[in-house]
Amino acid sequence: MVTRLSGGASPGSFADHLDTMSGLESWPPEEDARPRYGSARLFVSLERHRLTAGGRRVTLDDLDDVVVGRGAVGRIERSGRTAVVIVGDHETSRRHLAMKRSDTGWALEDLGSRNGTLVNGERVDRAELADGDLIEAGGAVLRFAADDEGCRADRDLEDALGEPSVFQTLNRALEDRIHQIRKIAPSRVAVLVRGETGTGKELMARAIHDASGRSGAFVAINCGALPRGLIESELFGHRRGAFSGASEDRDGLFRRAHQGTLFLDEIAELPPDSQVALLRVLQEGEVRPVGSSEDVKVDVRVIAASHQDLALRIADGRFRQDLYGRIAGFEIVMPPLRERREDIGTLIAMMLPRITSRPEQFSLHRDAACALLRYHWPQNIRELEQALRTAIALCPDGKLRLEHLPDAITSFRPATSVVLSSDDSSLREQLVELLGRETGNVAAVARAMRRAPVQIRRWCRRLHIDLATFRH
């Protein structure tokens, strides 16, 4: 029998929300209230009918009970080892679901909500939670994360939207590096930004410049786009008549960035001769325009970026180690979007006002929201923004549906091309057969295998089985 939580008071006050915990004393059996399995967090990834709300993060390490419900303002309220997570989406019930620490982790229970609670697309009354589980509480989409090992103390984050765009994150690892970036920004330390295409490397460079207090301009150049014979002219300038076509003096990018920041994107694309010339400028703090015999002093903060493996290029002799030492005073790696899915709601909230003049009028159908959170985003943040632009252009009524998203997103299925042991292959075959027979009903498969549903979900994740493909 599923235990329902009591409480009929108005949801307006924190005390009223705490009353909803009264039915949890015996579910699950309470032994020791302290964490036993590492660190855990709950992310409010997005609210489907409040796309400009952004995301929130709740650290669960010092909590035993959490209630998720609807209120006038989205916020996190704590009292001792209990917390209430309030969302504003109208499809979320006033007291929608509760989470309680168990002796093995965290368990979730629906509180008789109007629209029900779904875990990984399956409607549940009660479920044990595993790392990566996607929870739908009406229109609010949440994600549970649990580390196998303990880690440093975390903190709640109620609103990342007041930050510069590239600093908006719920991702704990990226947040740590951004905290260090804030300290580095006012200095003259050279910064190297690494990451895949579309992860926001130039945005990070611009944010560092904005936080630096430097009075000069932010000047950006893609080194891979420079004409090979004119690289030094573009970087350092030239004198009139220095070469054919040099009809006038030009300052070059370094002098244009004087007292500011020069962003050298895709620096690994510089040829060896240009690497030597750049190294000299960084060492001496002066440039010599092509065709000139005099050096010019420059005060420039250099931020470089690359999606290449610079260590491999150094080993192959394609990139100078001494130049790497000059540009990598501090390194930050921008994680791919697939490794920071908790940020998708925050990124959408940041992008919408740039895409449309009426961002508050748009909402996401649940199938579209799940597709966005499931997709692997090979082109990262840039691809997310383009997908939103396309969907908004195709949407006639403000409700973004699955058919408005690009085919790459709607047709995506998690990869299954992994090498499995014979035992794992047999287990995968058994799971696929049972899931097909039970049309994706995890509880039914768990009963058939005499295992807990949470174990079935863990196996499916490890063996790259997408439960959504079995549900009709």
C-alpha cells in the first residue's frame, strides 16, 4: 500500500509545507539519517510552462526529507534536515511529491498529485532513485544526481540568471572553475580555454575580459581563418609598401587590443613560424610590424582557445611547448552539454530573450522537453540555440512540440555499440526481451526478475537500454 502524505493547509508558508512531511515517519523504515552512499543533488532542470524561470540546485547531503510542490515563487526553503522545493509551473500540484532518505539512498513518493509523477517516463507511486533519473512533477522536470564517493560540501543554488551568460551554471565542476576565473580575471595571467566546438569558449573569454576591468577593447580572431601568408601582418600590423597590396600602415590585432584583451581562437592552427613570432611578443611585450625595424610596446592580455588536444600536438612536434607554457597560465575546460544536462533549462531561459521578443509566451510539451534532455548535443550550446530558433519559427501557438524540433533530436536514440562481456550480453538480452513483453514497465520486469525496480534502471543505464523505446 502506498502511503499518502497528510496536510490540507494553504501552501503559502514554510510551516504549512513542513506539515506535509507528517506521513513519512514509517516510509521507508528510518534507521540512520546520515548519508551512506556519497553526495546527492536534486536539480530543477526546467519548468515547461515557465521557460524563463531557469534551473535550481538542491544539495541533499544534509537533508532527510524533501517536498516538491507548487507556489507563487520558485524557491528553496530549509528547516533543519527538511526542505521544500517550490516551483511555479501550473501543472505541478501544491504538494506533488516527497523524497526521503533511505538506508540505501533516496526514495520518492507521489503525494496524490493531479498529473502524477514520472520517473524516466514511467508513472510511479513510489520509486527508489538512481543517479541520472529524470523526474517529471507535472510541468516541472527534475534530475536526481548521486556520486558513488563523497565529495566536498555543496550549496543550494536558487537562481543562476543574475550572472553573465557564460557563468550561468548548476554544474558543480564548472562552477568551481568559474569561481577561480573570478579571481584570475583582474590579473594579467594568460588563460587557455579548451573544449569542444560550440561549448562557449569565446563567450567565456569575453566574460573574463568584462570582469577584468581592463580599459581596452576585446578583440577576437580565429587563427584558423587567417590567410597563411598574412598571419603576422594581421597580428602585428605592417607598414605601407611592406608587401604587394600594403597600400597603408595597419596597426594589427595586438595594437588594436592595447590595454584590453586579445582572444586567439583555435590557436593550434597557427603554423610553426607564426608560433615563434607570437612567442616573442608574449615574452617581450612588444610587436614589430611587418616592414618596420622598430618595436612597439603593447599591454595586452591574451586568452587563447582550442578544441584540439594540445598535449598530443606538442608530442607530435606541431605545437611549441614553450608557447603552451606562455598561453596556459590558467586553463579552463568548457564541458560538453551532454555532461551538464542540468543546465539546459538555465540555458533556455538565457537564450529565449535573444531569440524572441515574447519569451514568456512559449512553453514545452513534455515529449519535447524529454527529447531535449535526452539528446547528446554533439554541437553543444550552439546546437541548442539553433534548435530553439528553429522550433520557435515553426511554432504557431507558443507551445513547442516534438515535431518542431530538428530531426537529429527527435530521432536520437542512445548508442548501444559497446563491447559487453558474455554475462552482460545475456543480461541485456533478457532485459530487452522482458521490456518488450511488458512494454517498458520497469516494475513488471523487476517482479519477473525478482529485483528492485531501481536495479532494473541501473542495469538499463549501464547496458545502454533506452526505456522510452519500449513504451507505446
